[in-house]
Amino acid sequence: MRVGIPRTLSYFTFYPLWKPFFETLGAEVIVSPESNKELLDDGVRNTVTDACVPIKLFHGHVAALIDKVDILFMPRLVSLDGKSTLCPKFLGLPDMVKYSIAGLPEIIENRLDLKKGKMELYRFLYGIGRRFTANRLKIMHAIYRAKYNFANYRKLLFKGLTPVEAFACLEGGQEPSVQLIDGALKLAVVGYPYNLYDNFISIGLLTKLRRYGVQVVTPEMVPDKEMKRLSKKLRKNLFWYYSNQVVWAAIYYLEDKNLDGIIHLTAFGCGPDSMTNKIIELECKAKKVPFITVSIDEHTGEAGVETRVEAFVDLIKRKKGMV
Amino acid sequence: MKITFPYMGTSHLVISFFLKELGHEIVYPPVPSQKTLSLGVKYAPEFACLPFKILLGTYLEALELGADTILTSGGCGPCRAGYYGEIHRRILHDLGYPVKMIILEPPLVSPRDFLHQLAELVRPKGWLNFAKQFRIAWAKLKVLDELESTLHKLRPLALSKQEITKVYEEGLELIDQARSVKEVKAALEEALSRLHNVPIDPYCQPLKVGLIGEIYVVLEPFANHDVEKLLGEMGVYVHRSIFLMNWTRDNAFGYGEKDVRAAAVPYLNQLVGGHGQNSIGEVVRYAEQGFDGVIHLAPFTCIPEIVSKSIMPAVSRDKGIPVLTLFLDEQTGQAGIQTRLEAFLDLLRQKRMKQEAS
């Protein structure tokens, strides 16, 4: 059986968990191609105009998988930490896609809601496993391998790799070759993983910054322990998992004296980000750290982003007396 | 403590009464206007929704009038409106207003915090007074809804739309002046009988349209360009899905509205925050009740309503009920809304004529 996984949204957080899981169950995992213009155009055609660009892109990825897979993996992710939920668009995602795209294959849309208890992840994976095999041992084995691989993946992230680099390491089986640019500047780039690490939609923001000789840090690289500490710092936490990660990461990096600035990457019309962005902006203002918002949508051009980011980096260099 | 609060529909009549009787000095913010909105837009995040901007503008205007405390509601997500109080506070403090915010969280979700904030409001005159005034405020909430739904029924039939609006406003005045549960009831009777005395055309068979969507833009006339009045004056019976009373009851004392949500389950079996799931359920119900069409209102970038909007075409097709979705923001003009409403109503009339012919 061929299982299709769209290469966006939760892909960047959970791919190392899903992949060994399905493979141990004896399924073939097919990932949609890397984001490109055609995928996006296809997504835009299939989505309501008011949705944000990551959601439109997701529709494009799903459409690209239709004829290639027997079953589509599109779980309803409700809560990943037992406290916050995901953005409402994640909650309604399977329904949005079902009523927008015709001719879909069978869909795995099991609900993952860790608010219901710690065993919920096992119940979720077990429920999916039952669709592939009746052998309980095989499912347990798949869960074990998935979790093992996922733990390794997280370790790679904390070493400073981006998810895409970490995937390559895991697949290649080689030791991570962390080549941290010990650049003259250290910038935190915060935003949701599906915007940050999708080279097409972020217009290669991370690569560009590294090319300028900037050391880039992202929310995925903040250790769990620190996240936990910071989760008690705000008077009232946000309601959305990814937004909380972004805010906590921004506060974490603001504690670092060597940090030179923060770039917030956000999608046009992103609901949660209207709150997230303001919090980060005010925190940066209080600490007198340079801050810029880069917003992207389906019309974003490379030149526009490049100009702004370059100007931002130049300003910081000038401030530090480097130019 | 000079306290102020945001407007939402007729809720200010109840809130101001309640606060006054609890012994607070009230600063009435000006009724939301273009100026309010411009002020809000200036200091709000670009993609915050329309309610956020109107509220921020209202607060800024009230602070200029000397308010030092703001009363507002909280929430527990996933709709971002539950976080607005926090961001408003941050923005206002950043602008240099040392304002105090009293944010009432849903009592069953965070009972300690709720009681803590409530105690602050109750302090001047004590809990006994609170219990007494609460009964009266509750009664007012109830009768306001009743008066409004009667207005919705009668407005399309009334021969003079100006007159019925005027009579309704007099009714609001009467209720506002009532000072006991008995007086509230008497005021309602008086207001209702006055409304019923307005001459109507008994043979008129108005189009029946349901009004659904995000609560603030549905309830606040400034946010929706007074769409209820607009429709009523075009001779359409508008049934609003949300009233203050049932909303307060359901959200203050648990996760209510179960039957509406049950109707949504075949299409959207997941709470998506705000009124996203309700919107789907309401359309199903309006279709079953034989309404001619549904108007779906939401602020621009409203996440739950974007989810419901993408499912809406399927519901509308299955149930055979036309739905017009209007996303509202600071750029929305009344002429644009009116044009679209007129076109939508023309379609509904044709549909009805076809049905009657066959």
C-alpha cells in the first residue's frame, strides 16, 4: 500500500515519526514533490481566497498526490502538548480539503488530541496501524521504531541543524556534519516550520542569510527544557502550539546577549501571527533588539524579500560598526 | 476607579446598568464611528480582525475621556479573541496609558481567575448587592433579546420603517430606565405593545433570511454596516442566530449550543473556535426550517470562519439553501454590501417564484 504524505505543514515537525512507522507496517511512503509554482497555483485554485498561503500550498500538495497513492495521510492534529491546540485551520484541515478537492483517495484523518491524556499518542498510532495490519506486535514494533527515530531527529535539531538537513542526515545514515557558520552576526529567524524550512515559500530566506555570513538560529533549535521554563513566563500563553513555540523561542533568544536581531517570517493574513508578531515586536522593543517582519504570500517576489532582508542585515552591521 | 467597556450590540445597556449599581463610575465611550476605527487601525496589528481594531479604537477614545480601567472578556481559544485583552493591554501600556484591564475569563474554565477579577468589581458594595443586581441585569438581557427579535419580525411588514425603528429605540430607553425585575417586565410589555401598534401590511410574505457568523460582527451594527436594518428596510425578515442571552448563558456556564453543533457534525466534526462550527450547523438548521437563504458574516482573516467558508459550498449544495459570505474589514464600504445584498435577494426572490410556480 502506498501512503501519501504532503510535504508541508506538520511534515517538518513529524516526518521522521511517520516515515518509519508506515514503513515498518509494510507500506510505501510517498511524499509530494518539493513546493513549486505549479503546486501553489493548483492550491490557490482549490482553496477559498481568504485562507493563508500555507493552507493553499497544502491543498496543492494534496492534489499532487491524488493519482500516486492509495491512501492519504492527513491527520487532524488538535493538541500536541496537552495544553494548547493548533491553529483552527489545522483542526478543520481534513474537512477543508475534503470539500475543496474532488477525487481524493481514502484518507487517514485520525484525531491526535493529547489533551485527553498521555496514552493518546499510542492510541492514535495504534488506530492507524490497525488499518494496515491486525498483528498487534507489528504495530507496537512500528511505534517503537517511529519514536526511536523521532528522538534521534530531535537530537539533531538541538545540534543546530534545520529539519531538512536533519532529514538528510537520518536518511543517509551519516554522522551529522554540523557546519555552523560562526558568522559575525547572529540572527534568530522565528516563524512556523512550514514557512521557515520550505525553501520555495520562504524564498530561500535561511540560505540567503547564511550566504550573508549570518549565524541563523530558529525555534526548532531551542532545547525542550528551556521551552518548558519559558512557558511559565508569559502572563497568559497563546492558544496555539506553533505560536507558543515561536514566542517562547523569541524570548529565549532575546536572553542571549550575542543576538543581533530577530526576523519574524509570517504568512499574509495569518490569524495567530497577528498576536504573535505584536508580542515579539514589543519584547524586542523593550530589549532594544532590531526586529523585522517578513510577510509572504502567493505573490511574493524574490527581489522584494531580498531587498528588505539585505537592508536589515546592513543596518545591523552599520550599528555594530562593521561597515 | 473610572471604568469603561466596549460596545457590542445592545449589551452596553446591561453592562452599564450593572456596573453603575455595583458602585462604579462609568466612562461611556463614544459609539463606534469611522474615527474609532481609524484610531484602532493605526495601532493594531495589520492582520488582527475588525473587532480587535474597533475595540482598540474604543479604548483609546475612552481613555482620552478619563477612563482608567477597562472591563472586557477573555477566553480559552482557539479563536484569538480570547487573547485580545492581553494584546490590548500590551499595546495600551506601550502607548503610555497606565490602564488597568479587568479581563473576565470563562468561569468554568478558570474559576479562580474569574472570581478574583469579579471580586474586584463587586468590592465597593458587596456580594449581597451583586446578587440582587445580577437578577435585574439578567432580566434585562432576556427582555432586550425578546424586543429585538420582535423588531426583526415586524420590521419587514411595517409600513413606515423609520417609525418602527424609532419606536424600538424608545423601547430600549424604557428598558434602560427600569430599576427592578418588575419594572423590567413592565417596560418590556409597554415596548412590545408600542411595537405592535405600528401599522403593518398583514399580507406581506417577506423573504426569510438567516444571519450567521462571528458574534461581534453579527451583533455590532457598526461592524456590519447595520445589515439587519438594511435587510429589514428592504422588506426581508432576518432571523439572527446569535442573541446576547443564549450566548452569555452558553459561554458563561459551559460549552453549550450542543444541538447546533450536532447539526454540523456530518460536515465538520471538530470545534474550530469562535463560531466556525456553529455557522455550519446554523445553515443546516435554517435549511430544515425552510428559510430562503443565509447571510454569513465574518471579519477578514477570521480563522474559524475561513474553515467554515471552505465547507459552506458543500453544505449549501446538499441542503439547497443559498449562502452569501461577507468578509468585513476596515476597507468595506456600505455601498458594496448593499449591492451584493440586493443581488443576493434578487436571486432568492427568483428561486421562490420558481418554487411557487412548480
